[in-house]
Amino acid sequence: MKLKFLLLYIFTNKSVSLKSISRIWIFSVVLSGFLIFFGTGCKSDMSVVLDVDGNSYHTVKIGTQTWMVENLKTTKFNDGTPIPSILDSTEWKEALSPGYCFYKNDSAKNKSTYGALYNWYAVNTGKLAPKGWHIPTDAEWTVLINYVGTKYDTSCSAAKALASNATWALDASGCSVGNDLTKNNGSGFSAIPGGIRNVTPTSYANLDSCGSWWSSTQVVPGWAWRMSLFNNYGDIGRGNDFVQTGLSVRCVKD
């Protein structure tokens, strides 16, 4: 529309010089870009954060908090120390120290989309998140859940407002995360179902149907709080798991 009025002005005003036309054109382009930037930039903080491995993460501001939009995938602590990669299921179950893996030990297939799975010992070091960021406490997860529940839980479920609109297994029930993915992710949090690594012989489970994220808060020795979403469920699950369990990790800004 701006271009239409610009051309109309030029052709009906013969006194306009080429120099004036150039200035008008530049002003129009700059103004359009300015309006587009502020029209789209209010919802999210689109800064990019790098971990010590060089992996990049976008961010989003939700209420008073700023969160990473992708699951953590670093293989090193923020001081550069390698995190032990534990492939064997028995060794994973018996570990009493930090460890990580990729779903079904397949980094080529799963690292980019789902990130890594970490045991809680890795979380508890306080060195897993990039500097300036940290693993959320149970209280910080609660702040997010309460805010999303108040702001976005108007026509369906708060869980859908956190869940991404891709990768989730489809489900036909009510306001479940997997029912009509186009209605997901009103918050911009983009939660994805990265599955878990159990301490049972079945080990890996629930890719595309469940996403679970550690908190840094211990319940009792051997157990820690986590937040979960499920494709066939409309509510946000707050619960706890064995510290040896492999779960996804999201980071929140200090």
C-alpha cells in the first residue's frame, strides 16, 4: 500500500527530482522495516545463547522469566570439563556421578531435535548450564506453569501452550497436547517430547509422546523434582524421579 501511494505521488507531481524519489524510497523502506521489527519483536527475546560446545539456543521471555527454546545438548560442563557419556544400560542404572546420553545412543538422529538426556547428578553440579543461565528450581518451574495457566489456559490446556506444534504423537482426546498441534505453543516455550532413559532394562522410552525436564530441586536423597508433558494428556505433570533417570534439560536466565 505504501508503494502504491509513493508511485501515485511521483506520477502526479512532475516537479519531483530523482534525488527526491531516492530519498522517499529509502525512507519508505526504512519505515517499513522499523514497523515490522517492532511488530514481531515484542513476543520473544530472539537473542542466541551458546554453550561451551558451541551449540546455539534461541530464547523466549515468558512473564518475568527468560527461557531457552531448545533442550540442552552440551557434552561438557561450563568450565570445559567433559561430561561422561554412558552408553551401557547397567552402567547408567548404577551410576552415582554425572552422565549424559542421546536417545538410544544415536546422536546423529536425535541430538539436533531433542537434545541430550542427563542424570540428575549432572544437574546437581551447578555447572551444566551456560554461564549466566541455570537449571530451574522446582519453584521456578511453578512460576512458569502458573503464568502460562493464567495467561494461556483460556480455550484449552496450559500444557498445549507450552508444547511445540511439531514432533508430538497425535492424540484425539479433548485438550491433550497431541490433539490438533496447530493450537500448541501459545507461550513460545516450544516443549518437545524427547523421551526418557529409565533405570529399568527397557531403558529408553516415550520419544515423541513424553517430554520430562529436570529441576535442580531434590525431594529426598535419591529423588528430584521434574516437569512433564504427555501427548495424550492436557495437564502439566509435576512429579519426581530417581536421580539416575535420564531426562531433558531446559535452562532459565539468571
